[in-house]
Amino acid sequence: MHLEIAGQDRRADIGAELTRRAARHQGPLSRWAAMDSALCLKTAQDRDEYMAHYCRLLRLRNALSTESFPIPGKPGAAGTLLRRVKAFLWKLLRYQHDRMAFQQNTINELVVSAVDFQRDAAQHSHARLERRIRDLESEVARLRGTPPP
């Protein structure tokens, strides 16, 4: 493993801790597949493919989550007490977070749907205009008595 932070080799201190944590971990390290990364946008060959990837990524990541998470804390008795207070407050106020997250998720879903509809409408309009140009070029060629382009 190569672990470099700010130009310094950190395999000895941080690397050992990461190796220990990774050994304890069960299952996949990420719930996202490689094609779900924003880096897939670099592989797009044209604007349409880019927008297709972009809209798919928006769909995957448009929701806020209020799932429980490990609350960080400082070591010692004061850190433990503060972590318990934070956990209690989270349980006490979680319904408010859930309500706001639901509202935000609804708005996010509407925005992503609007982007999808706009993209589809633009593609349909573009295809219709290309068909019309092709038909006009064929008609002009027919009137001139030349082969169509």
C-alpha cells in the first residue's frame, strides 16, 4: 500500500490503522459501483452521452439521508458524556430532520425530473429539426435534379 499525505509517507502510522479497520469491515466498501462515479462523465463521447450519465448520477444521489450515524466524540469522560448528549438530542429532534429531509427530497426529485424532461424535449426537438432539414435538402435536390446529399 502506498499512502502519501502532503508529500509525506504515512504508511507507518495511518496505514496500519486503515489496514486494521479494513480487515474488520464485512461486505463491499462502497454501495456505489464504479460506473456510479462522477469520473464516468469523463468517458462521455458527446453531449448527449454526457447528459445521460449526468441525469443518471443525479437520480442516484438526489436524496438526503437521516439514517443513524456514529457520532464523533473526544476521548475521556467529558467526550463520552458529550457524545451521549448528542445521541439523545439526535433521537429527540430526528423527526424534524426527517420532515425537512422529506420535503427536500421531494424538491430534489422534481428538479431531477425537470432536467430529464428538458433533456428529452431537447433531443426530440433536435431529431425533428434534423428530419425537417433532411426533407428540405431532399426536396431542393429533387427540384434541381441533383442527387440528395
